Amino acid sequence: MRLSNRSRIPIYNFVLTLINVLIVIGLAGFVLEKTRLAMFGNESVLFVLLPVVLLILFLVRGRQIFEYDSDGEAVNFKNRNIIPFLSKEIRDEFPKYKILSYEVVNAIFFKKLFVKIKSRKEHHQAIILKYDISYLTDKEIKDLKFSLKKIIKANKEANREGKTQG
């Protein structure tokens, strides 16, 4: 199964540009208010504060672009930001049989996917990989969960068959 929200990059770029324009307009309004107008008083701080809060919320939600591919024997995860220098791209590829479990954390402002895989070095250790999925739709998250459940179920069945035969 393939899942990607790459097609929404123009929307995210538009929202980020709009927020930045609001910050510039807010700064200009704040400066005008303090130097010439004097209509709003102390409330003029909101001209700058509200757009900055919007920018912080946009960035706190995490990386905007999430790609998942489970076709074939390997699973690919990519998670990146639309602003390349802001955070490093996460790119993981590993065999399906290494997936042990997953968890989707749904907080108020963000959603994260935690995938637990078998460690390459320590057979009794597990590695937890973290991905930002805040910008996925509910249907995309549901499809992602379904695909991961299917992989985990296949892994458990393969482990049972391997233990009973050996």
C-alpha cells in the first residue's frame, strides 16, 4: 500500500506564506499604532502575537509531508518538512518482518506514529521510530493503521508457524 500527502505541498506553502504575510502586516500595524494612530492602546500587541501563535502551531504540529510504502518485502517511511532547512528528513526502510508493533498518539495539536521494530544488533532489543502524521486525513490514518495491522498479523502468523515447525 502506498500513502502520501505530497500533493498537498502547495496548500501547506500557501498557509505558511499567508501566516508570514500576516506577521509582516501585524508588525507594520503595530509600528503604525505605536507611532501614529494610537487607537488600540495595549491591544496592538495582538497584531503581532496572533500571527506568531499561528506560526508556532503550524511548526509544532511537526513535519508536513508523510510518505509510506509497504509494497514488496520492505516498508518505506519518509517524513519531511516543507521548509528544508527547518528539520532533517526522516527516511527509513526495513523488511516487513522486523515490525513488532505500532501506536498512533493523538494529542490536541499533533499526531505521531510510533513504530517498534526489531533491532539489527540486539535480538532482544527494539527500536522505536517516530513519525509526524498530523497533516494526514482521518481516512489516511485509518488506511495506515490497517496496513500496519495487516503486516503485524502476518508477522505473528509467520512466527507461530516457524516455532511449531522448529
